Amino acid sequence: MKYVPDRTGRFPKRPHYEPAELDQECEHIITDFMRDHCGGFRLPIPTEALTKLIEKDAEDLDLFSDLSGEGSDVEGVTDFVAKCKPRVRISSTLSNQRGENRLRTTLAHEYGHVKFHDFLWQVEVTNQRLHAHFAPEASPKCHRGRILNAPYSDWMEWQAGYISGSLLMPVTSVRGMAASFMETYKLFAPVPSTANEAGMLVDLIHTAFAVSIEAARVRLLKLSLLSSVDLGPQLF
């Protein structure tokens, strides 16, 4: 990790992580936590493991929050509090639905804010010189359309989205499954998204990790196992 200028204006500088750094750190976080608190690592990552993970590092987790006042498409909010652990609010519409895919993705996304971004607010609050010059919004609102794949210019949401995929679909497991799939079908990565096998690979990840089709597709794209560009025939 290194610090670079924050062009959003929230902070003078902000952390920059290489994707491989996030993958490595997230895999360690989820595997170590499940080994110590959930009886061992297994897939798919249980929803209960995600809630316990947040509760470990946050002051409070509200799974049935009324977020209607935050915007019609806001599904999660992390409130950063001076000299206190952050508080996480999840829209009740997610917890009350049968399907857990969006809930799980949002929980993992909010954990990204809790684990990787809270220290920025704590440093800002204790630095009186900085505090006099700017006051970053202390409750980033996570909109439905940006939970998975925010533009890179919105670095905080982009990082939380990447972290969400890394926690739910640990890199070693994804790459292992993809390698076996490609060996079976005599393919090289990245698989063109227009190929029939691309849909099969996405469905494999979607099923194995209990995530949405879109979350599986985004994860494969970001790991360069899937390509949005047709690269022509993939011959083994």
C-alpha cells in the first residue's frame, strides 16, 4: 500500500492498494477468521461468518435499518465515529428478502469500509491542523449500482467493491476452480465473454461461492480470467 493524492477532496492523501494486495489481505482475513471463529474455512462463505466478522471490528451492525432517508437505492451505510469503532447499517429490504446474494455482497462491501477506511477518519479527527481545513463525509452511502463495480475515480467505493469480491470469492479458490475448468475445456485465460464457456465459468463461480451472476462475472473480469473483449479462438 502507498499513499497518493486524493482527487475526490475527502483527504489530502488516500491509500492506494494494488489488487493483488487486497486479494492477499482479504484471503488471510476470511480464512483466519473462519478458522478461529467458525470451525474452519469452507465454501461458500456463510452469511453468519460475514456478520460475525463485521461485529468483531465494528461498534454495531444493524441488519434491519430503514435507509429510505438516505436515498432509494442505498443498501448499506458505514458511519465513521471519532474515537470509536464504525457502525454499519444494512437496509432492511435486503435482510427481509429470501435471496441472500445481495445481502452477502453488501455485508462484505461494508466490511471493506470498516477494515480498510476507518483509520482515515481517526487520523483526521486527531490531526487538528487537517480538521480545521476539511471535514470528510463520515457516512459513505453505498448505492446499489456501485456495490460491485464502482468507477475507479470513486476510490473508496471501488476498493470496498473489490474487497467484497475478494472476501466472498477468495483468490486462491477462484483461480483453482478456473484452472480446472480451463484444463477441462482446453482454454487459456482470459476467456472471451462472448464464448459459450464464459457463461459456464461464470455459473460455476456463482454456484460455488453463492454469489450473484453479476458478482461472479465482475470477479472473473477483475482477475483477468474473463475478458470483455473477444480475443478470438482460445486453443490449448
